[in-house]
Amino acid sequence: MGWKNVKEHYKIEHIVTLEKGNICIGSAYCRNLINILPSGEVRWGMLGPSLNDDLERYFSEMTEDKDKLLELMNKPDTFKHSLPVYTYSGGEIIEKQCEEYDWPNCTHDGELMYENVFFKDKLDAVKEAIRNAEACLRMTRENIKRQEEDLQKTRKFYEQEINDLEKLKLELIKGKI
């Protein structure tokens, strides 16, 4: 999808990315101030209509000529450079391409390159993926421990409730005899 074509044609100074098939125009603080659906429908994002002059201009220009917007979206993006950049997902190291390194730039496929997730060097991506996996394991172990403690408390409570019920039933039997 031609996210870069859209960014360049409308002279968008905000961050433009692709997310779940939509082109998103956002900022460092809010990633989807404007959403463009694959159908060419333009919608205000998370914060609703904006009073920002630039955002209003983008929205207005894109909605004025839907055919032009669709043309830009459907035309393949072209890039001056195709630099390798590495990221990870689970146990996989993924190589992508970008025109410029570092945040707030995007990969050719429209993914915003966060500094702690994208790396110029593959080894750095592997090291960060390992660090992240180790942190996830620590958190998961702590979560398991907490849940086991909670389960033990719940079982104790359950056993006490059973004992209390049995006592009450005995009182009922004693009362009838």
C-alpha cells in the first residue's frame, strides 16, 4: 500500500505508518490521529476531529478527491535507498528494508522503527531479542508464583468454607434432636 506516496503527495509532516491494513497519520504521542482505510475512506482517529491546521488540511484534501487518494494508495511506493534493518518477533530475527534508519522513520512496509525494536546490525537485534525474552521469562515466572500463591489462598478459603458448612449442618442436626 502506498503509504509513502500519500505522505509525499499531501506533504504530511506527521508520522505516517501502516497498521492492520490502514494508513495511520499520527504523532509521537498518538499513532492514529487520522486513519485511512483500504477503501479510501478517511476517518478521524483516537482523539476525534482535530483543531490542528495541518491535520485539518490533510483530512480535507484527502476527502475532497477520493479517487486521487486511492490512486496514491494503490501505486507502489518507491524508495531512494533500501537499507537493511533488523527486528525480531518471538524467536525469529526479521530483516526488513528502510530508506532511513532510526525513529521516527518507517520500514518499506510501513512499520514505525522504534529504537529498541529495530537495529542496523543483526547481532544487536539478536541481543535485544534475547534480553526481551529473558525479561518475559522473569515476568512469567513471577506471575506463575503469584497465581500459585493466590490458588493456595483460595484453596485454604474453600476448605474453611467446607468446614464452616459442616459445623452449621451439625448445629442444625443438634437442634432437631
